[in-house]
Amino acid sequence: MNGSKGIQPLAGRGWSIVRKAQVVGGLAGALTTVVLLAPSILSDNPEDFGRLAALGIAAVPAACVCRLLGVNLQFLNERGGPSVAASWLMLGTNSLLFLLAGTGMGWLLERVRGR
């Protein structure tokens, strides 16, 4: 049996543009969230404005989801950093939003390429 046959699905050959864009979008959303949360998690200074601004940018979509669902989630822990539950919610929400954006962009690219 050919050993490279098992690796082929991971390479993305045969995937549609939409699926590739979804993967790129989801990974970009996760990476963006981690980059925005890292200063908040690693900083010991609770009054650092840059850290709070990055945390605020990452938290907006998750806060909107909480508001829509009527959930009251504490976004900051006692040190002033993001709580664990809020961090996971931010990661999931932002990844999903970027995945949806990738789906739309992939769909548009597929339509343009098909002409």
C-alpha cells in the first residue's frame, strides 16, 4: 500500500476553495484570539491599558453572545486577567466568526473562479 495515501486528505488536495477558506479562517480566528489574550494572561500589571484594550477587542464577540443568550459571565478574574471560562468562550466565538467569514470569502472566490 502506498504510504502517502493516508497523508493526502491532510494536504487539502481535492478540497473545495470554501473548505480551505474555512480552515484558514478558523485557524486565523484562534491564532488572533491567542495573540490578543497572551498579554492579559502574562501581565502582572492590572492597570496596563494596552493589555486591557487587546482583551476588550477579543471579548466583544463573546460578550455579544453572552448578552444574546442572557448569560452573565465574569470576564475578568481577581488578578484583572481573563477568566478561564471567558477565554474559552472568546476562543470559540472568534474562531467561529472567522470560520464564517472564511466561508463567505471562499464562496465568493468559488463563484468568481467558476466564471
